[in-house]
Amino acid sequence: MNIKKYIQTQWIGKSLATLLVLLSGTVMYAQDLHFSQFMNSPLLTNPANTGFLPDADYRVGANYRNQWSSIMSVPYKTMSAFGDVQLLNDESRDGWLGVGGLILRDVAGSGNLTSTRVYGSVAYHQTLGLGSLLSGGFNVGWANKRINVTNLKFPDQFDGKFFDANMPTSVVLANTNINYLDIQAGLNYAYFPNENVYLNIGWSSHHLNRPRESFFNEAPGIDNRIPMRHTAFVNGSFKLNDQWIVNPNVYFSLQTKSTETVVGANAHYNLSGDGETILIGGAYYRHQDAIIPMVGIGFKDYVVTFNYDVTISSLGNYNGRRGAYEISLVKQGAYDTFKGNRRQTLCPTFKY
């Protein structure tokens, strides 16, 4: 990632870190914005998750990630809010429609580089017999990226010891505020042979239209179109008894030459005995990057989870192993189940 270049060349200063992010749209690639708690940002992970709600008819949630606070006076902050709902899911149908929306915002450092994305998402879910389900979905959105160059300093303003803002620079930005259309699509398959086992596998492709994202004018030999990102995941739920449910998860992402693999599991403990209050604990591993312990609590329709990314790569020598932390809040709910012949949900039910 570009931030690694910043840490490994720390003597250049914090301003150059922002520059590296700025230039990434033209000469370097990095992974898209996302969360360690990928399972708690479902519409961002795969649009086919829209309206895929075991034990609920609607869902709303929010995520917050704070990164690099140990090495930057103003850390990188990523925030999202999402919501989705099931439609057309009465007893006369063997499928249903999911619709939803997602807002994603990222502020890099002191606010010099800000990204905002707003998506509308649609998916259709079709039951395949009594024990499986196939889902397909897409989302379309508007993306904005802007930068404030007031406090930026560029490499040709470095005099060997310090950056001098009064020195002329050859770096000229054609635009400081850009907008573009962005399109994603995905597929999910769920398998639930009995009330104690549930498995789900999904694949999604992002930036299908490969929009242009650059603050510079087009130049020969430089591709400023966003490369497609492909994401795959496998997750499951296994009810061991009336007290414990275990959720293993695997996540893989590929974008040009950048890959990310996250594996781990969390467990839900039925604290109250009736499933109203649960305790959550688990741990994940991001390959060659971080160990991610996670804890949480659920009360009725609300679940709050917290994780901390403990850096295990060579970056830990610079950030004191303090990578990032995240907080997720998700609420699920059901409509009035006594209206007509409508049932609560057609999704596979999996609860205490």
C-alpha cells in the first residue's frame, strides 16, 4: 500500500504521504477502501448481499475505521452507512427482491484527500428447492474524490533538509474535484441442509465500467482508469448447541497485483438463554499484515462489534503494532408478521 512507502521513507515527512496517495490514481495501484469486518459491511463486500437477511426483513448499519493514528497527527478515517430491505417475499413466491443503499466516505489525514461514494443496490434471491438459494445483484453509484492542495508539498520543493512551500513546483493538477459513475455486480450461493448448518459462498466484481480517476490530464502511457477488483468470500454458521454458534469466514480480494486474504472465525454465546443477549468473540488473520481480534455484544435486534488490527508485518517497527480499529453497529428487524399471509422472511432461519 502507498502508506507503506510513507513509513519506510519517514524522513521525507507527512506531506509526501498525501502526495503518494494523490499520485496513486496515475502510476500506482492499491486496494479499494474496505473494512476488516467485511462480514458487517455486506453491501460493500458484495451487492448480491442486498436483502439477504436471515431472520429479518430489513437491516441498517454503520461502520467506522480509524487507521495510522500512531504515526499521523490526523489519522485516516473511513466511514460507511447502509440499509437494505426485502420486498415481494410473501408465501406465494419462492424468491424475493432486495433493495438498499450504501454511503462510503474516507478522509485521508488532515482532509487533503477525501472520497465519497453513494450507491443504490438491487438483488434478486431465488430458492432452489428446500436447501439452497441463489442470489444475484448489482449496484450503481456516484463517486467523488477531491483534494485540498493548500498544505501539500511536492518532491521538487525539498531542499535536502526541509520542504519549502515557497519554492516553485512542476506538479500541476488539472482538477482538484472529480466525479464519476461506478458499477459493481455479484453472485451468492447459500446452502442450508438443516437448522444447524448454513454455508454461503460469493463472488463480486467492482468497477465494471473502469471509470477514470485522476487529478491530472490524460497522458500517453499512463492508465488512469480504476482497475477492476474481484472479491470472493466463504462464510458459515454452525449451531453447536443452544449456547454456541460458530461463524468461520474467509475473504479474498484481487485488484491488479494487490491481493488480500483474511481468514478467521467468531463465536456467539447465548448469554441470556433466550437468544436476546449474546456475547461475541473471535479473531482473524490478514495474510502477512495483521492479527485482528474482535469482540462484541448483541441485544435483541442490535449488534455492536469492535476489532483492532495488530500489525505483524515490518510496518510494526514504525507504528508500534497499532494498525487500526473498527466499530460496527447493525440493526435487523422484522415487519408485522400478522398481516395477511405474509411470513417474516424467506431467507434460511438460523438463530437460538
